Amino acid sequence: MMRAVKWLRMLAASSAVAGVIAVGLLHAGGASSAAGDLAATVDPAVVDIRTNLAYQGAAAAGTGIVISPNGLVLTNNHVIRGATTIRVTDVGNGRTYKGTVLGYDVAHDVALVQLSGASGLTTATIGATPKVGDGVTAFGNAGGAGGTPSSASGSVTGLGRSITASDGENSERLTGLIEINAALQPGDSGGPLVDTSGRVIGMDTAASAGFTFQVQTSTKAYAIPIAHALAIAKNIEAKQATATTHIGATAMMGVGVAYSNDFGFGGAFDAGTTSGATITGVLAGSPAARAGLQQGDMITSVDGRSITSSTTLTSVLLKHAPGTTISLKWVDGLGASHTGTLKLVSGPPQ
């Protein structure tokens, strides 16, 4: 049996929707009186997130959880990855705001977004760590439809789970997750997982569906424990960067790189290499283009640090601010070595 674990961001390129996994139907809140009661409690603290991914020629949709009246929103890192603009609609008041990423953690899939000009928003009520067997309901922007959040009910089937989640272009290893048997859909990423009292115990993140001879046999979904996500958000709000948590604007050199089997975050293809970061594309007019980098080149060093994969390159660049000048070493498609410098510019979150 094959089991694919997918993030739950809804990705669309032009008018065609991509990256959708069939994980079962997710019905709108209110399918039962119990679901309706929960929705009345949970919905006002939910937001719909829509991002423009200009460098990819695409758009995406996800969900967020309001954690402060002045518009601090908790969501997944993969929901805002690559976003050049972010628009956030608060379900509680129906208003749409510009979203600004304050920071994000690439290893734990958590991001904190500030809504411009927001005040008096309804915030989520936080619950305790669940137990296996506890009843839960997941809320989110299923299908990127917006409006009244959808809901899916189930129970906790495991704690402390580890998965490798992917959207077909990026991949990451997540640990310590809550496993549930509720059927989630693309667009639900970043939404609240609540207990039977409507208290948030986790953040919807990924789902998997098992298939035997192309027939769906089972569904599992995963959420980040809310205490863990909030701890990262607190560090971001306090502007406390860590080895995995990036604060503020993201530096960009203007290349796409092939992501590796080490759970990298750089590009659309797995190069299967451990000797460098292979460039899959160069943005016209970018610092990389001006430095002479081309598709097929392999970056091997940044500021004297060896680059062994796309993950290493991302990690190194996230420690730099826009405007920083870095030195590079790379090997071209013919095997010739090159050195150069470039000045990083501001780019989308990674």
C-alpha cells in the first residue's frame, strides 16, 4: 500500500488547481448540532489566507488562527512560503487585511503573520494537550473556498508522530505531531484543531491517504501541538532568532535550486546530490543573474561555508539580511569552477 503525506495548502497556477490530494469529503460546519455549536465558538477566531506567488506564476490559499486582538495570526510556514503578497480575511468581522510575515520556522512549519490595521479581533481559546481517543474537530479553508470555515470531526489516534510532508516541490521532516482520523483537504493548512469544548489543541498541517490498486483505503491527518506552535510564535514576536527561526525580511539571490533528499526547501526537482545546490532557474535581473550564475550550475560555497545541499544553502542564506554582500563559489555545467560576489535583495519567505 502506498501512503503519501501532503501539506494542506491549496495551490493554483492560473485557473488550474494543482497539488490536490483526495483525502475524503470535508463538509461545512453545521452538519450536526454539535458541529454547529463548535463552529459558533471557533469560527470567529479563524482567518482565510490567500497568497500571490509571483515568482512561480501561481496563487495559494490556507488558513490561520487569530492569537491576539491586534491581528497576530498563527499559520504554517508552508502556507506563506514564496508569497509576494498576502491577503487575510477575518471570519469574525468579515474584513480583509494585508498580511506581513514577521517570521517563520522552516524546520517546524510555523509562521507568524501581522494583519495591518487590525484591532479588536476575536482570539482563539487555547486548550491542553490531548490524549489518544479524545474527540476532535478540525476547521479550515477547505478547497480555498473562503467564507464559513469547513469542519471535519474524528479522534486522536496518536501522539508524538513523525512524518515527511511534501507538496511535490518541497519536503520537510516534522516531529511531535498529533495524529487524527479526521478527513482534511487542501486549504486547511494552518487551521485550528479543537477539542470537544472548542479549545484549540493543534494546528492542521498535513494529511495522507492510503491507496491499494488506486482505491483509497484510509485517511490520516496531522496537526502541530498548539503549545509548540505558540512557543515559536512567541520567539518570533520577541524577535528572537534561532538556528531554524527566521525573523523579518528574507534575503534572496534569485535562483531556484533542486531540493534534496535531506528535506530541503529550494526548488521543484530532486537532484539526488550531496555535493552542492544545483540551480534549476535564475530570475532575470536578479543578483544571481548579474553575477553570471546560470541554470545547471552548482553552488558549492557561500562565504567560505561548504554547500552540500539545497537545505544547507537555505540555512546559510536565512542568516543574512537583504542588502548583505556574500561571496560564492560554483561549478558550471562543463565542470569549470567560478568565484564571485553578489548583494542579496529582499525576497519572499522560504
